[in-house]
Amino acid sequence: MRHLFLKRLLILLTLVIVSSACQQKKPREYHDNFLVFGTIINVTLLDVDDKTAEEAFRYIREDLKVMHRVWHVWEPGSLMRMNQLLEYTSEFSAAPSVLELIHVAKDLAIKSQHLFNPAIGKLIALWGFHSNKQAGILPSDQAIKELVKQNPTLEDITIKGVRMSNNNAAVKIDLGGIAKGFAIDRLLNYLKQRGIHNALINTGGDLKVIGKHNNRPWRIAIRDPRFKYQDQHTNKKLNVIALLDLNDNEAAFTSGDYERYFKNKNNQDKHLHHIIDPRTGYPATGTQSVTVLHQNAATADAAATALFVAGPKQWVEIAKSMGIKYVLLIDENGKLHVSAAMKKRLKLKQAREIIEQIKL
């Protein structure tokens, strides 16, 4: 009898150990990469089975292909056709797949006082950034002045149903400052509908998360726009200025002057990057990078651009008008301007001077 009791106790202890080991085992992660919008998009899924992950990746791949084709500004597709028709003042039927995004972009452009301005596609093309090749020929000052004088904005466009008209021939729509954010929102909504509650979509450093990463928040790094520093623990050179934990359904977007810039032997003393100030027609000055947090990725995407253009003097005003609470701006001298809410969440990896901390 005692032998039978010990045998049963041993079986019970074995089951408890096995059960405990299973509980401690980390959920399997699924990863896939896609080349869209000129960048690598990384998708991470947790707490799903093989079939669900495979089906989700297949859907994301196909949907991204459609979005790329429809929203691309210089490759044949719906947006290119729309821009061709916008050259004329007559009314035309626009593709609903583009109109949905333009409605969102127009609202955000107005809130940003048009510092986020998707209507300046002609200016961006003039600088040579509507190409997969690095820009190499400077535009003339006169050509820039002429486009700036015409002041194209999305308020020049009238939309009634699927009918669109335009009263400013200088308008050319470039959705590059919002397309990635809008796409992430759409794809994560799909994943949640599929019952996937823990995921990350990263588009070249701009990202959004849902749920958690192995029972803890998703942690991201904010890049230092200029320098690498020596990590005292690993002795490796890193270019991280801060770490940040993201909450469920939160997006982090950064606009920086290091992403695409103008290379020219005659202009080595100037850092001519791709973020154009609509007010001047030239690359925005005063800022190295801006990181924004928001629950809506499209809003975070547009706001990062607007606040970069706004710079140290105007970022507070624009952040308030766009409803942004979490901002980290690194100015041209490498000093930090931060909202109080963002400061509470940042884990700074470098000793940097914070010259401005604002409650938004």
C-alpha cells in the first residue's frame, strides 16, 4: 500500500514539474519580412499556431503589394493617375483606395498648419527624392521659389464622394509621410480580427505594437542621429540615445535627417536631407530627429514630420494642435526637447542636456 502511495506521489510530482516547465516556456515567435514602400517591413507574431501565422503573413504580403501599387507616387498606379489628372481643373473620378488615405492626410495636414503637407510632391520631385537613386543635382533657387509661391496644400482639393477637383496646378500628392503609418494601422486591425493579440509591425524603425512581448512590454530603442557611444557593460559602440517601453496599441514614429540626404561634391558643408519645409522649399533646419508616440500610427507618422519641420521654436504649438502628448525632439546641437509625459517613460542611455521639458 505504501509502495502504491509513493508511486502515485511520484507521478503527481512529475506532472507538476512538467506543468510548471510548460508554463515557463516562452511563446513561440513568428517573423516575416517584406520589401515595401522602399523599406524592409518586419512583422512579429506571438501566441499563434503555425497555420494562423502562415495565413496572416500571406494576407499581409498581398495587402502590402496592393498598398504599394496604389499609393506609390512615381510608379504607375492609382496615385500617379490622380496626380496626372490634378494638373487640370476639371472634376474627375478618383480611386476610393487612395481617397480613404487622402481624407486622413488632409485632416492631419490642417491640424499641423500644413507643416505636414502631402501636396508638395512637385517640390520633393524637384529635389530628386522621387527616385530610388540618391539625389545628386541641386534644384535652382528660382524653381523652388516659384513652387513655394503657389503654396500647394490639400485644402486646394475638393472631394465629393469619389469625385475630385483641384484649383491649384502646383499640387502633386505625395503620401510618403503617412502611408506607412496608415498601413500599419490597417494591418494590425486585421490581426486583431484574426484573434492575434500580441504583435509588432516595424517599417524601417517606425512601428506599432499590440499586446505584450512574452508577458512584458515591447521595448524599442531610439536612435542617436549622430553619434555612437561606448557601452560600459559590453564595450560595444552603440547609437542608441534612449530605450522606451510601448503600451498595447501604441505607435512610435521618428523623422530624422539621416534617412535620405543629398550628396553633392560642391555641398559637403551642407546636410541637405529629404524632409522639406513647405514654407521655404528647402530641407527643414534646426532639428536632427523627432520621435512621437500615439495610439494611431497614421497620426504619429504625420506628426513626426510636422514636428521636425516645426523645429525647436514651434514644436510645442504644433504638438498641441495635433493632439500629441509624447514627443522627443533632438535639436541641431544634439540637445533634447521633450514633453513631460515622454520624459517619464524614457530610459536615457546617454548623458544629454534636456533644455526644454513641456507639459502638453
